[in-house]
Amino acid sequence: MTPILLNQLRSMITSPLISMFCKKFEENEVLMRKSIDTSICSVLIGLNNVIDNIVLYNEVVESIISTEFYKTTEYNNGKISSLNYSFEYEGFNSLNLIFSVKKGRISEMISNEIGIKSETAGAILNFAAMLILSHLKNEKQQITNIQDYLNAEKKAILNTVPEGIRIILGYPNFECEDTYYCSDTLVKTKLKPHFFSKIFKL
């Protein structure tokens, strides 16, 4: 099955947005793309882990409504056309609901594995959470549909994140494919079966 949800989220990330983030956070473009993709997939895994708790899942999705990010982010043909940087502080509440005490460890893992600054990793993880929750709220899909998407796309999602994050989130036995392609970023990545290996090493 084509990873519909994952591709929808990836397609929202435009080259101008990447350039804007690179300038603000002073990071390499390729690493910025990888950090966004990894953060999106990490948050999706987290959502998949809590979605059976309907009360918690609804609280997570509803947490986006009152945020400046949700109110002010604009889209054009399914792509982000403008946003402010409120996600830098507004994403914490949602991430705490999704990951609880694991949020900091996941952020540091993204920083260490991809090679971006800790501050950047934290901000981009916040952005990924806000982006995903805004999309889910806008689409107004039933929870059963979201569960179906996440289950069908689980392999593609898990294949995108470092081994350390998979272990933290409860998937220690998942076997990654040797390579994966992200059609939107045109990045080919070699994956190595070592806990702290630099799987995004250029």
C-alpha cells in the first residue's frame, strides 16, 4: 500500500520552507530535510503507540486548536505557504502527551544521529508534531481511518528513523531494509544495524 498519510505530510514541506529553516537554525539543507523527515516519522510512531487510548489520542489532537501555529499557518495546494515560529514553544504540550518522559531522549537521538544541533532537533520535533496534528484536525478523519493508515505504513515509517528511536518507542526487533528512498527529498540513505551508528552520514 502506498504510504498515503506519510506522503501527504512530506509533500507539505517545500524547498522555500527548508531554506527558511536552514537560515534560521544555521543548518545544512540535506541534514535539515532528514531531520524533518525523521521527526515526522518519530511523531507518527508515537501517535501509533497512544492511538488505542481514545481519550488520550483525542486530547493530543484537540491540543492543536488553541495554538498560534494552527490558527495562522497557511497552505497552498496542500503545501505550507506561510507559518510563524510559534511551534518552537507550542509543540511541547503535544509532545509531552505523545512521548511523556521520552521526548528529550528522542530529540537528542535525532541530534546525534543526523548531526544537527540539539536546539534545532528540539525545534524540528516540535514542528513535526504541530504539522501532523494540524493535518489530522483539518482532515477530520475518523480515528479508525488513522489507525488503518498508521498500521499500513508502519514499515515505511519505522524504516525512516534511527535504531535508537525505534528501541525507545518499543520496536527493538524491527529489521530495517538496507536502503530507503524518500521520493520528495531524493535522498538515498544506507542503514546500518548498530545502535549509535550514524545512519544519516553523508
